[in-house]
Amino acid sequence: MNPEIAAIAHAARQASRALLQCSGAARDAALLAIAEQLDHHADRVLAANALDLARSAAAGQSTALQDRLRLTPERLVALAASVREVARLPDPLGPVPWPSQRDDGLQIGRLRVPLGVIAMIYEARPNVTVDAAALCLKSGNASILRGGSEAIESNRALAELIHTALIKSQLPAAAVTLLPSTDRADLLDLLKCDGAIDLVIPRGGEGLIRFVAEHSRIPVIRHYKGVCHLYVERSADFALAIRLLIDGKTSRPAVCNALETLLVDAAIAPEFLPQMAAAMRARGVRLRACADSRLLIADADAELATDADWDAEYLDLILAVKVVADMDAALAHIAQHGSLHTEVIATEDPQQAERFLRQVDASAVMWNASSRFNDGGELGLGAEIGISTCKIHAYGPMGVESLTTLKWLLRGHGQTRHPV
Amino acid sequence: MNPEIAAIAHAARQASRALLQCSGAARDAALLAIAEQLDHHADRVLAANALDLARSAAAGQSTALQDRLRLTPERLVALAASVREVARLPDPLGPVPWPSQRDDGLQIGRLRVPLGVIAMIYEARPNVTVDAAALCLKSGNASILRGGSEAIESNRALAELIHTALIKSQLPAAAVTLLPSTDRADLLDLLKCDGAIDLVIPRGGEGLIRFVAEHSRIPVIRHYKGVCHLYVERSADFALAIRLLIDGKTSRPAVCNALETLLVDAAIAPEFLPQMAAAMRARGVRLRACADSRLLIADADAELATDADWDAEYLDLILAVKVVADMDAALAHIAQHGSLHTEVIATEDPQQAERFLRQVDASAVMWNASSRFNDGGELGLGAEIGISTCKIHAYGPMGVESLTTLKWLLRGHGQTRHPV
């Protein structure tokens, strides 16, 4: 164990105890101070970011990665605005009513409290440094941030601004700590600090998430991928279904709530598939179609799907298409290939819709609505720190409340469980 | 991977899907059928239990273990009664209001749903087989039960009764499965079934829990131990504090919410410690006292504590005793040695009490009330499937709601996130 990592984890634990004594107003003031630092020192951050971008370009990294890495004056303004928005959210901490009454006068209460120390493990996006620190601070948690090596200069500059803001706000500097190195050995050491860290949230590609989940002794909130389906049931309104498909597939293909697979009821496939194929062709979406559906689509529009397509998260303008016999077959396909993320049905039959809503296991199930609505902001949770596709602790988008837990407070006057 | 284990996990996953279509009434009817089987076939269970007891005696196992293993006609009546009590609990599943409204008419709802498949790993107590199966069934979860080898005959007899009840109730038999073997290799295989099992709950000694947590790819709810403190603050009512101590230490020393360590404010130690020592002596409690407190207690009553005593979960009539300078020192001691389980303050000063309640990190914090109240039944949760000392998913006693999660249901009429 690198003693520096142990020391960072220990200092974060100490800071988390100090945060318990801070009011919501004090935490919000620190958030506003962070936003102010971002406003005033954008130049420093952009200079650091330029170093990261130059290194990335020299290493020949993809333009997609360089885009995730890039900060601009506009992006920094948006980042400061998002921190101010977090400050405006209601304080998630405090007493929560508990209806249970006891005859012996013992008062039972519940208090919403921070989890303690949260480690965020992420990749190239430097904005996560600020977003994660802000959401943890809002919920009274200390955070340990471990970004990708591509963004190290940007992250250091951002962490320095956050520290200045914390100190100006008289909060402990160790309330937010950027891991100084991006060594994998240090990450492994961090994941062993189960006495000091309460939760690990990895954000990034499936490889990173599996690595963290496999090596962590600390509970991990996992989100592997989003293989989201649209099932067009036989009673569906075709125009509506195609609107959902266009929004779900093309409005932002690289995000996890984008659609990847279209399931079409065999009863309507001959009529629906050509319309769908035309709409997709017009938007540059390539199709990977099952043999049955390929017969109904002009050959040039569709490649023959292989088994791998049913589990693929393309994150691109590619759509897998499959004809299914009926609702049972659609449910079975989703049970086998779904990722517990977002599933959609287009149907005008309320009974079929309710059956789908109830039976499909996913963090969000939509009837006649786009998969893209599975998002903390859209659902009214405020900013989101991640999205969970495991059902433990959180399922779906995680807002600040997901970074808290409830403890029991009992107030008595000498009550004992057995007569003394 | 033993193919039998994979098949069991797969069948449980299938059964969990079928359970989604069962009403609360159907699940409750199955619970009542289980209770009826226990009533009618107590003889079979007792005969199987006699085999386990004979084997345990022949192996020279401790009387404490044999007591945990033992079933009697009275214990079976109590077990059936507890299943009927679970049946009477309100259905934890169903719609949960979500206040967020949207201007576009998209309806956002939340549905409380089962986790899916829960694996319970436990030791000698055969009653856990029935309790765990009942709580999982109540909450719509399939369960895989892996008891200790000591109780294998009893567990098989109980599992057979449960199966009969499930079949009579037209529920899938795989909704409850006892692992046929108690091989460690099979347990390791089970802990790898992260595609089919949603949660693992180990119940038993710290060794078992650490083993499961270390080897599981599935999320684990951990409860290592309860090192519970009573802090007697300077303004405490001595008689009240001693009542809490007697109840906490002696009413059931072997349980996790029993007291293990007494912290005494230095300002009152000279007066309080002799009274406390007399009360403990009268109840056969041995003391392990710090050097300061030992000076204030007649030597014969107290052994000198070593560092190990501050982390010890005695589960026996032994109490560690330490004088602390003040509240800060008490908080620091608990932060270092507490187990996030239950902590108690005796004080007549509301400000000190509220500081302790807020600052101490534990699933339950008591002011002038016994540690023994940290129990699902006492807090109004109904039956409890375990107690969590990690803050993820559940903190403290876990009732049936802890075996559920919330999924989002969105009902629209073609809404898209971006204009199409």
C-alpha cells in the first residue's frame, strides 16, 4: 500500500467527519465559491487544458477523445452554472419523518446523512472533476477524485480552484482531493481502503467499470452499458414509433440512453419495416437486420445481423432490427439481451403497455416516450452523478439523495428492552 | 463452474420473473401455506433435526452451536407464527408517488419492485431457512439458500415443506431453492453468478461475512460486528445509565446490539465507576478496565484492558471500561473503534445529546435508551432479514423494503427529448 494513498483516504475520512458539522448553507456557500473561482480563473484552467490537448494530439489520440478532453470558455461557463444549480437544490440532509410510534414514549426518528467518503474513478472528461466534487459536497460527502491521465493537467488546475474555494469557505481542504497520480497501482491501493471510503463510483467505459468492480473491496455502483430496446407492438401508432426511434437513435447516439435495438411485432413488420427503413436511411442510420426483417427491407439498407448484434452497444448511428412473434418473444429477448437500463414500448393498447411496464426489468420503462428521458434532470432529480444498472442502493439516475443514507435516532428517558 | 450451481441460479432468475406476475395476495397465500406445512409436518422436521443434533454431538461441537442448531416443537410453532406475521405485513411492492411534474404531459411514476434473486449464506440456525425464504417471497424475490453443513438435514426437510407449499400455491418451486451441497467450492461458484443473482446477504460470524464479501462478484450487504458503546456523559443520571448498561450488556450478551464498551466522562468517573462496578459484579459481568478506571474500581473486579479490548466484540458477560476526558475524546474513541452499528449516550444535557446523535456515525444512535432497541421489530420495520453496517443500500436493520428497489415508469403519447 502506497502510504500516500492511505494518507489521502484517512484525511478524506477526517474531512467527512468535519463536514457533518457544516450546515447546508455553509456547503452551498462553498459551492458558490467554487463557481466564482471557475469564473475568475478560467484562463488557468484553459492553459492547463491546452497542455493536455497538445499531449493528446501528439499521441495521436482520437478526435472523439480530444473532444471529451477539451474545455472552452463556453464549457467553463456552463460548468460554473451547473455548480450554481447544484447549490440551489434543496439540502438532501436532515430529519425524515418516521411514522412508527411506541407506547413506551421512546421517540424514533430518522436522519438523512452523507455516506461519508466517495471515490469517483473516471476517464478523460475534466468537467467530471467539478461535477462530482460539487454533488459530493452538496450531500455532505468528502470525495476522492481519480481522473484519467489524459486530463491530469486540467484536473490539477480545477482541483486547485476547488481547494482555494474550500479554504475561503472555511471547509476542510481534504473534503475534495484529486489523486496526484494516475498510476494503476495507486488506483488498486485506493480500492483497498475499505475502512476509509464508503462508495466507489466508476464512470466511463465498460472496461474501466469492470476493472474497478473486480478489484474493489469497497461497494461499487456499477453501470456497465445501455443496450436499450424499442418494441413496436402490433397496435402501435407507426408515426409515433418512428418519432421515438429517431429521437432515441439519432438525437445523441453516444449516450447510454440511446436506442440500440428495434424489436418489431411480426404482425405489422411487413408494413412498418419499410417506413422505418426509409426514416433511418434519411438520417444516415445503418441497419443490422435479422433474416426475417431483411426480407422486408430493401437489401442495400440492411446488413445481416449476427448474434453479437443483439448485445451490442453501438453508441453510433447503427441500429439492430429484429422481428419478434409477439409480446412474449419481445419480453424474452429483452430479458436475455437487455442491460437493465431503459426499455421502450410503442403501443396503443393500454393492457399490453402495462404488462410491458411491469414485466420488463430496467431502471426505466417507457410507454410511448423516448428512451432519452431516462436522465436525472429530465426526471426531476437535479444533477446526476451517474446511473446505476444494478439494483442495490440506486437503480437508474443517481441524484444527490443517492449519496446519502438514513440513520436511526432514538431519544428516550431510560427505556430498556427488558425490565431492569 | 459446477453446472448444477449455474442451473440453480438460472432457474431462480426465471422464477423471479414469474413472481413479478404474482399479486401480493398470491404471495401471502403461499406464506400461509408454508406456515401450514410447518404445523402439519413438524415431526418430519424434528426427525431431520435429530440427525443433525446427533452428528453435532458426536463431533463434539459446542453446546452453544448445538443450541443454535436445535429445533423444538415450541420453536417450530414460533417459526410458523413468524411466517404468518410476515404474511400480515403490508405488501412492499407497488406504485410510489413521485411529485415531479412535466409540462409536456409525460407522466413520471415510480414502482417499488423486487431486487430479483437473493442469495442468503448462513450458518447453523435452520430457522433462517424459513425466515429468509418468507421475507424474500413477501417482497417478490426468488431466494437461493445456503445454510451450514451442521444443519443440512433440517434445512432439507424445511426446504421440502416450502416446496410443497409453493406448488400447492401454484408458485414456481424455484422461487426458493436450498443449495443441495454445503461445499465451499459450490459457494464460490454461486458467488460468481452475477448475471443471475442480484444480492448476497451473509448472516453469521465475521469470518463467513469476510469470506463472502471477498469472493463475491455480486453486491454483498455486510454486517461485520457490533462493538457498541455507552458513553456516560458528566450530566448523566447515574441510575438511568446503569439501567441502560444492565439491559445493553446482560439482557442478551450474544447479540450484535449488546453493549461491549463503556466510556465514562472523567468528571464523574470517581463517583460513577464504583456504582457501575457493583451493578456489574452483581450480574456476573467481568470488567476489562483502562488504567485510569481501574484505580477507581476495587482491583478484584477489573482486569487491566489491553489495546485489543477496544475492538473486541465479546458477545459474553465481559465489558470494556474506559475513562475519557470529555465528549471530544468519547467521539474520537467511537470514531476509531465503533463498528457503525449502535452507539448510546446517557446524558441529561440536550445539547450534548444532540451533538452526539448528529456526530456519531452508526446505523442507530440512542440518547438515554438501550442499544438493544436497534432491531427491525422494535423500530417498526416488521421482521428483519439482517442488519447492515455498510451505508450502501441499507444502514441498520433490513426489513422487507430493503429487498426491493424503485424503477421508473414513464407513460407518454409520443414525447421526444428533442424535436423530431
